[in-house]
Amino acid sequence: MGEVSERAQSILSTIDIGDGLTLADISRTRDPKKDGLHIDIVVAAVQNWNTRKDEWAQIISQEMGIAVNFHPRAPRAAGDLVPERALPTVNNIVLVGSGKGGVGKSTVAVNLAAALSKTGHAVGLMDADVYGPSIPTMLGFPSGARPASIPSEDPKRPKLVPMERYGIKMMSMGFLVDADTPMVWRGPMIASAAMQLFHDVMWGELDYLIVDLPPGTGDIQLSIAQQVHVDLSILVSTPQEVAYADVRRAKTMFDRVSIPMLGLVENMSYFLCDGCDKKHRIFNAASEGQSFQSMGLEKLAEVPLEPHVGALAETGVPAVVGAGDSKTAEAMMNLGYLVAHDLLRRSSQASMPKISISGNGAKKPAGLPILGG
């Protein structure tokens, strides 16, 4: 880092952004160019970025006597070294899962991707729910939409070019098969198809890749755990005991395959009628607090049912994009902040020097833990 960059980092360390962080904690300064100083910053980890960025740029510019340019960019949660099994051009992979279907997992995945993209970050969305790919419909792609392909190093395996909508790069099995065609495949074939969405797609440089998993704890989840470096996961549930029972199983699976878990998004938490601010609790959540405590999960968001948001979603427009003033969008934007903030914390910890002490202890067995063992 040059002298100018070091001085800039010193100034950034004096600007408090809340949560015990300074601007220096979430940014990295590049050497200045002709058009000014360039700063890579994790925009998604800052609350109210749009109302604060100009003030911060002015402070830095006045101190430095140079123009300031902010660039949304998120570091790898795993640190500067690219981990084994990581996608080289993707900095952070986040799984969105659920113990059972019908709880709004795909809706959460779409809006999380949209929330991170809205802050200016490069975001991808993978629909790994091979059995029921619904994200193309949720993003308004017409039936029969197909991705382009380009040659790769292996002439027999061309790369797919992601489709784009609302600034999000996305790929789904729904683009590769007819809408009415059932996926009557055995487990290994399904898992192999899901892995191709990771490795045979030209994702390009991404800050975040959000992966919408199929419900449950099957072959796809285990294949991803074995073959892809995952940085974080979240679970989605409705506030029902029957749904919580499946969340516990999903949580246990993620724990056993050593995938970090941020917490749980409670979808359909309450109903907001048009013109009424009263929260109508549809489901019986009397044991909710006890259930969350017993699972060791933090509640990340309460996402309501709002009629106008639901109507908008039917047209392929996520709440974050088309209903920014809704409670749903507010919850999803905050979820994006929590995800970015946690990945940033993990990146800072991964960058710290580690001391390794070796001895004559017994060697730990390698490989995936046996579920149920």
C-alpha cells in the first residue's frame, strides 16, 4: 500500500459507521489514479449508505485534497487465499434452505439477491431447486427463455451465460427444461445437474452468489457440502411447529457438514391488510420463542404477508425492486445487511494471523460426517 493509500486508511479509521466499526473496517484503498482515489467498500454492510456516502466522500476529499470514488466490493469471507473447492471468481457463496417446501424459501432467496444487488454489489442467483425451479417465473422470465452458451477450454462442455434481471445474474434448471417436464431423475443425476450450475456457468466476478436449495436434506445439499466451499447459510420457515420440526433437521445437517449458519428467516410471520398497520398473526406461534432457543437459531427477519407485494410478485417483480416502501422490502434489505455484515466479520477473522501448534495427538478422520452416526 502506497503512502497516499495509507493516509486515506488512517482517515477512514476515524469515521464511525456504527456497530463498533469504522469505514476502514469495511473498505480497502487502492493507489490513486488520474480521476482520484478509489476505495473498494462493502456497501451492503452499511445502513443508510445512500444518505451518508456523499458526506464521507467530502470528508476524505477535504483531508486528502483529491477526488474520492467508492466502489461496492465484498472481500472473501474465507480471507485472501482462495480456499479449496471455492469458485475462483465468486467471493462469497450463501445457501438459502428450508426443512420443508411451501415456506417461501425461493421468495426470500430472490429478495436477498435483489437487496444485495440494490447496494451496487455484483450478485448471482442460482436456482439449485432442480425438482421445482421457480425463480425464472419469480423474476419475470417468459416461458421458453433459454441461456446462451460460449465455448470453453473443453470443446465438449460449453459454458452457459447467465440470464440477467434487475442487475442479478441468474441460472436455473428451469431455463434448460420445458416447464411441464418433470425431473424424474435419480439422486446422483440430480446432484450432478446441480453441480453443473456451479462449474459450467460463466458467473464472472461476483461479490455474492445466493443459492436457492431444494427443500429437505437430500443429495443436492450433501453434494454441495462436499464439493463447494460455502461461506454462509440461512434457513427459512413459517411460524408453525410442524415447520420448525423440519428446520431442526436441516439445522442439524448444516452443522454436521460444517456449513456456517447465520440464522432463520420467519416468512409469513404476520398479515398486513391494505390500509391497516395492525399485525394479524395467522399462525399459532405460542411456542415460537422456545422453538428458536431449542434450535440455537437467531431470528433474522419477520417477513409479512402484504397483498400488494404478493400481487407484484405474481408479475415477476420482487418486493425489494417494486415495493421499496413495504415492510417486506424493509425486512429483506435488513437481511441483506445482516448477511453482508456477518461475511465481513468472517473475512476480518480469516485475515488475522493464526498460530498452529502441532503435536503427537491422534489424527482426526477426514471426510463428511456420517449423518445419523
